Amino acid sequence: MSVIMENIRKAYTAAARTAQWSILRHPSRSMSETLRTLADRAEGLVESDVYGRGELIEAFEQKLAKTLGKPAALFLPSGTLAQPLALKLHCLQRRKNAVALHPTSHLVLHEHDGYQQLWGLEGHLVGKPNTPIHLDDLQQISPASLAALVLELPMREIGGQLPQWDDLQAQVTWARQHDIAVHFDGARLWHCPAAYQRSLAEICDLADSVYVSLYKDIGGIAGAILAGPEDFIAEARIWARRAGGNLISVYPYLLAAEQGMQENLAAIDKAVVYAQKLGELLGQIDGVKVNPEQPQSAMFHLHIQGEMEVISAAIVNFAETQGIIVLPLPRATENGNCIFEISVGRNAMQRPEAFWAQQLAKLMSQIK
């Protein structure tokens, strides 16, 4: 990162703390406010969890298992542990070593090949980088060596895109026919009930194992849930211990996840609908392209042509002078465009969609 961008990033962070309005995510608390809130929530609780046992953590895991429609669930400190652990178990069960992954999978792009280097798995990339996996993609590969298929719902790197429900069902049927386990990378699975008009349990019924994040969209401090059959989760507990994921106590993460679910979970369905309307309006602004053109989940990407440092400086200036975070800093560049991730939550929904279109149009006029 250049010195200029590092300075811009620091200025953006400072401006975001004092901004009156933000298009991004849910309202947040300072560290001290968060700890005070959790202390209040802990009043009346006598014992913490100890190495994954105790009423607090067991009740939480049971609640999440029921929500996801699975017999059992396991709290883990991160999805980077939860997902390769699940894939390792599927591979051991089938005595095969290969898993099918989309080219933009988090395991491929952001985990330094941990599933290969630490877990000894082999990855086969399936599908095109800019679209979700389709049944046609699966029918073009040899299934003989595959133990598991990873499906990310929705897909973060391509703007929250989702496969059509019928195609998703067809992919699962294909996997079942070839004795291939289906694992859902559900970091943002909370978006799917509104997108598919089906319950979480109905959606998760398609998968053998499911991972969900407890901080993305939910607003917890950290943590993940891995859900699946009872024997699968029992084995996962052993592997979590082997991998150093069975911490002596995780109660701050549990309390924060419960707080986040209480505050934010009910808003996500509304955020999906809001994001669809918002994306349509923002896409009408000259120089702004929305990916996907019609948002499917409570997130989407904006592509804006220009130099990263120039656009970033304009975003910071707008935040400082207007008190409004209308864009995050760019997360990537592609073909001369800066890519911005819009993650919709209770912050954006405090204002009508037209408000954000007006503010982005103002910012675009300053960039030009």
C-alpha cells in the first residue's frame, strides 16, 4: 500500500467515526461501549463456558442448530478454521482428497492455501470467476476424485450473486448422485431467506454441512458456527481441539453474537429488499455500474472508473465536509475501475434509498 493510500485510509477511519450517516452495515459501538453492553448481558449468568462445555455455549449451539435446521452445531473462533475442518471430515468419510471450489472462494483467495498446506486437501476450481457455479459447470468436470463441493451463498467477491433456486437444487442433486458432500460457505447466508423466499432451515436442508459467520451482518466480535449431523459435529469437536480451536472460554464472543442477533438479524430480510431498490437507483447515476445489475442479496458492488487515490481522496473529503459515508474505500481495481462493496444494514435503512442516490451523485460530480 502506498504512503498516500495509507494516509487516506487513516483519514477515512477518522471521518467514519464522526459521520452522521453511513451507507454501510449496522450501527457500531466503541470497544468500551461494547464491553459495557456485554457486561450488562452477562448479569445473572453464573458460569462461563469451559473448553466448549457449559450451559451458555451449549444452549447457543443448540439454538443455532435449530435455526439452521441441523441436528447439531459447533462454535468455532473463525470461518478459516470451520470450513477446511468440515471439508477434511467429508474427505475422510469418503476416502478421497479433493474438493470443488469456485475460483473466488475465500479458501482460494484469502487463506494462503491453508486447506492445502495445513489440511492436506486438493482443490479443483469449478465455474467462471464472474458468475456463480451452475449445473452446467459441474457436468463438465470429472466427479470421481471429489469428496465435497463448496457453494458460497451469497458470493462476496462477485457482489453477492446467488444461483437460481432451481439450479442450486440441481447442483445438490448432481452431488448426491456422485456421493459428493455439499458444504455451504454461508458467511452471509443470513441474506438468503429473503432472496430465495425460503427459511434458513429449508435452504440448509440442501447441504451436508453449513458454516455461518457471527460477525458479518450479525455484528458480533468474532466467531463462526459449523452445523451438520450429530456424528459429524462430534468428530468436528475432536478436530477443533487438534487445530487449537477449542479455547478455554469464548463467552465474550457468545454474548456478542447473541447481542448482534437480537439487534440485527431481523433487519437483514428488509436489508435485502432495500439493497435491491438501492442498487437500481445507484445504477442510474452516470459513471456508476452495479454488479450484479439487479442486486440479489443485502450487498452489491459498484464499479467506478478512475484512479484509486483520486477517488479515495474525494470520498474522504466528502465524509469530512458532509458528514456522510456514501462509499467505502475501494476494495479492488479491475480494468481501470475501482470496485466498492456496499453492504446494506440498519445504517443505510435509516434514510430512504433516494437519499443515497443523491449523495453519490454529488460525490461523482466532485470526482469529475
